[in-house]
Amino acid sequence: MALTKHYLKEYKRGIYSGLLLSGELKKHLLMIQEQAEERFDLLVQQMAEREAGRMVS
């Protein structure tokens, strides 16, 4: 979450300020974190499936 906050603060200042002022910053950061974790889990699952397929062949 800290990395996303830093990125917004450094490179997307307008978005960061808008989210901060509207009180939506934490909600936005948590949503991004959740999406990143879901994508990571999917990638790990796909890699495991591919590796299992190699072992069978």
C-alpha cells in the first residue's frame, strides 16, 4: 500500500490530492492492494498448473 501511495504522491499529484481531500485515499489504496493480491494469486496458480503439466509430459 505504501508503494502505491508513494507513486500517486510523486507522479499523480492531482489524483492523490483529490483522493486525500475527498477522504477516499485509504479506500482507493485498499482496493488497489486487493486487486494486486488477486492478480498475484492467479499468476501463482497459473504457474503451478503449467509446472504440473511439464512434470506429467
